[in-house]
Amino acid sequence: MDFDLSKAQKLLQQSSRDFFVRECKPERVRELMATETAYDESLWRAIADQGWTGLIIPEEYGGLGLGLVDLVAVVEEMGRACLPGPFLSTLWAAALIERAGSEGQRKQYLEPISAGDLKATVALLEEEADWNPAAVTMRAEKDGKTFKLRGRKEYVTDAAVADVIICVARDNDGLVFLPVEKGARGVKITPMSGLDQTRKLYSVDFDDVAIQEADALAFTTKPQDAFEAATDIANVAICAEMVGLMQWTLDATVDYAKTRQQFGRSIGIYQAVQHQCADMYLMTESARSAAYYAAWTVSENDPAAKLAVSVAKSYCSDGAREVGNRGVQVHGGIGFTWEHNIHLYYKRAKSSEIMFGDANYHREKVASKVIDEAD
């Protein structure tokens, strides 16, 4: 079995790295995180022009129709650049639309997403911040042929720049996914405080927001299955992003250890520093293996896919935090300063650690699956 990327995938990854080195320098990241939305239309348009907004969207909907391993190769470079903006949010929403929407809805939403003309997000979390869709309590009350949404969603990523918010609610039959267009009457979007200022969070209040029954997703599919499949895609992507964060932190730490002088010698000669860097390397490479394997299993519809995704997310969540910890420790005092870029990556790692469920959440999923199979 060949565990390496294909020649085309290597070229895709290298072109991605070159693009982000050129278009998303740390100075630009800092500029965007200081804005209200961390969104730059010109950067988003440049990403869309590369075809990456539709990278895994089928060709019949304007996408490139590539696989998850190709996506992971690109998103790893996004993580290395600490890319701000709504790419991950839109990816999650697009995956949900593709799996839950009708043919007409796929054309309606996926074609403009592929072209970079539409940004989207998913509103799932509520007050308890539970990533399990079974915890959703927001009601979508039927009024004739119309749903009425009432309630609040918390920690909605990129809601202020999204052209459509897919609200996960519950009616008498179970989960229902309701697309809420930008500027819809009764919607109030409020910024929330967050550790990672490159990925903005919002609370979204719905006050009798009306959505036509015909516009709702998941009336011809099993909503739970569609949601889990879409979230597996998002989990694979965020694992790849964390691998990129870890790789940047490792590279920056090794370079610092080679150049930082103490008592007339570079600190990299000291065994304690070498151990830290060796551990960071081990965690980064292990996380990369877990992320790429999860991407492959999902692409191949392998029976082990759900298990592989949860293993990858739990390992990457822990690994990204630990690599960040050790990177800051090796950098010493400068690692705590605003001027050094390592804090950008550490904050993104901490934010990504809990997104789509933290390590404990996914370890519980692994344990439940193993127990179910044993029974």
C-alpha cells in the first residue's frame, strides 16, 4: 500500500503553500483579526479563484469533484498560514446541503458556494454547548406550510459574513435543517468573546423567523445520518488544519532553538530542549497520519470511517494543544508576547481543540462504538 500523496496531490499542496505564503502573511492575519469579522473579500475571492471553495463539491454543481485527501492537503496549508475567514464554516454547511438537500437545493446553494459567491455556516450549539445533535432543543413550529423558528444559537462561527445560516432545529418528527437567508426578518446576530480572533463567534437570536416548509432540508433523507456525515467531513478538515498549526509551531520552535543563544551557545544543544522538539515532532507526524487516514476512510466509505474520524479528532485536539504548550515553553519569555506570532497558532489550536467536540467527547464515541461492536 502506498501511504504517500500522489504526484498531483503533492503539486496541489505545494501550490497551496506558495499561495498562502504570498497571500496570507502573518501581518495580514493580524490585520484581519483586528476587524469585526476577520473577513477579507479579496482574499476570499483569491481562494475561490483557485477552486478551493468547491474543492470536494461534485462537478455537476460547479466544484472540482476532488476527494477528501486532496482537501486535507490544502487545508493543512491553511492551518500553517492560520487562515482567517469562513472557509471551514462554509465547508461544513456545503457538506450538509449536499447530503440533506434536494437536487434543486444542491444547485441553489452548492453552485454559488463553488464559485465563491456564497458563504454559509451551521447554527448547532445552544446554551449547553453540546456538539451532539441529540442535545438540540430549539423548536421549529409548523404553521401551515411554514416553520417558525424561536430561540437562540450560540458560538455560531462566521455568522456575520454568512449569506445563509443552516439552523439545526427540532420539530415533532426530529431534526430539521432550515436555511435562513442573510437579513431575514427576526434574526439578530451578536458578537461573542472568543480566544481565537481569527475565527469570530456569534450568538444568533431567532424571533419567529419564517421558513417555508419547501425550503427546509432533509425531508427525503435521515437527518441524523446526513448531519453526522457532514460533520465527519468538517472534523477531517479541522484535523488537517490542526496538523498545519502543529507543523508551523514545530518549525518555528526548531528555528528558534537553533538561533537563540544562552551562555554563548544555542539552546538547541541542550537535551531538555531537544526532548521537547522531539516530542513535538512525534505528535505532529502522528496527528498527520491520523488525519490523512481518517480522510481516506471517509472517502472510501470504509466501515471504520466514524471510528477513524473520532480517533483523529481526539488525537489532534490533544496534540495541537501539547505542541503549542511546548512551543511556547521553548520560546521562553518571547513566546508570551503579542509581538511573536506563536500565540496566534496556540489560540487557534485551543479553539479548534473543542470545535466539533473535544478529545473527551470523541474518546467517548470511540468507546461506545467499540462496546457496540463487542456486543
